[in-house]
Amino acid sequence: MKNIMKYCPVCRSPKLTADRKAFHCPACGWTYFHNIAAAAGGFLIYRDKLLLIRRAAEPAKGKLDLPGGFIDHNESAEEALRREIREELYLRIRNIIYFRSYPNIYLYKRIKYFTCDFFYLVPLSGLPVRFNRKEVQEVCLLKPGEIDLKSLAFSSAKKAVQDFRRYYKIFLSRHKIRFPA
């Protein structure tokens, strides 16, 4: 983390130090905690398949991903997921069911962001007719077992898909949840 900043942004001292969690300036006492960022992703379920996107932008351009993104200030994870799906796929979703969360590392412009990614199950009654080409190269519809984990953009999505394959039928029956046919 030390090579991210070399000078204190408050007093410009070159004596800035860093540890695993924060930057510290011994000259003026400034401290910046590089805390985790939060993100939300969705298992968009259409019949017996999942809707995945192929990323159109870095990081991981060209890799498969679950739709979603970072949670903004003063926004819940559920609100962020609804917004991200609207921005990426032009879909308005209503029902979402919390599934699980996983840690992740998001490398963007040489900075490592540690994230906590929240995943939700999202029933779809139809598929998107268009999508935001700045964020999405293509939309893919795959059965859970057809997803090659190596093709997924982030470790949190890989873990989520593995657990989704194992638990989603049990989870749905336990909560008496039925998705549209």
C-alpha cells in the first residue's frame, strides 16, 4: 500500500508511512484508513439459467461477471443492485433475495481495493432487449453447471457461483420461493 501515496495530502510531508490498513503522517497527524469498499451482485435467474455479462471495461475486460457494482454513499446494497442492473441492462427489478457475501480484491489502476461483495438472487420474468455497451460487451444465458469458473472476472464471483450451484435449490425450497417460469 505504501507506493500508492508518497506525500501527505494535507501538509505535503514526504514522511508518510503506511501499514496494512492506513496511511499516517507523523508531521501533521493526518490518518487515512483504506477501508473495504462494498459491492452488490445479482444472480439473475431466468427459468433454469443465469444471466451473466461479459465485461466491456477494465478491470477484467472480456471476462464473465454477475451484473452489479459498487455501493454508493447513502445507498443500501439492495438499492445499489437495483441501480446497477438498471444502468447495465436497462431492467427494473423488484424482488431480490439475499444469498451470501464474500471478500474480494479489485485491482483498478494499480490500486488494490479490498471489497466485500454481497450477492442476491433475482428472479427475471423476461430478458433484457438491450444493454449498456460501455459496461457490457454481451449478455450470456447459461445453466449454472455450464459456467467455467476460470472465465469469471473476480474471485468473489467464483466462490458465489460455486455456492450457488450447491445451495440455491435448497435455499429456494426452504424459503418457499418460486421464480417465474
